Amino acid sequence: MTDLKHSSCEPCNKGSEPLLPEDYSGLLGEVPDWQVVEYKGEKQLERTFKLKNFAEALAFTNRVGALAEAEDHHPAILLEYGKVRVNWWTHAIGGLHRNDFIMAARTDDEFS
């Protein structure tokens, strides 16, 4: 197993190919609380985090935002009272890239 949270994201552009299910099945083992979902024909990683209240959820959202800015790779984030849903996918390729799994692992690390 690689240690995704310590891996580096690599540049990705429109010419890059999205991962296929057989490519990311092993990576899912490193982010077991995430699931692959499909929105508007694009595969995404999704996880909902439960927190005590709105303030904690907002603080977590801000930490995820800082991670995203540092890598210039941005998720969809839904903030609610005591709950944050995060979706990672690579917009340029309309699907999943190894970078999304790296960011999911870093998000998990930020939560723990």
C-alpha cells in the first residue's frame, strides 16, 4: 500500500485519462470511508463527516479548503449543522484521478 496522505498530487490536464474501476479499487482500501458516486455522468469520491455542531463543521470545512488551495485542487463541500459532505473529482477529466484519492486521504487526516 502507498501512503496516500503523504503522496504528492501530479499535474493533470484535459488529455489525462480518468481512472477505471479496476484502477481505483486498490486505492479505495486506503480511504475506506469514501464511496464512489456518480453525478451528471462523472465519478466522484464522496464522504460525509459528522461533527458536534456548526462551529466544528465550519472549522473542518476551512481546513479542507486550505488543503485544496495548497494543491490547487478543489472539492465540492456541503456544510450543514454538524455535518460536512466532501466530494473530490478532477474537473479537467470529468472523473477520478489518483490526486482525488490523495486529497481524500488528506481530508481524512484533517478530520482525525
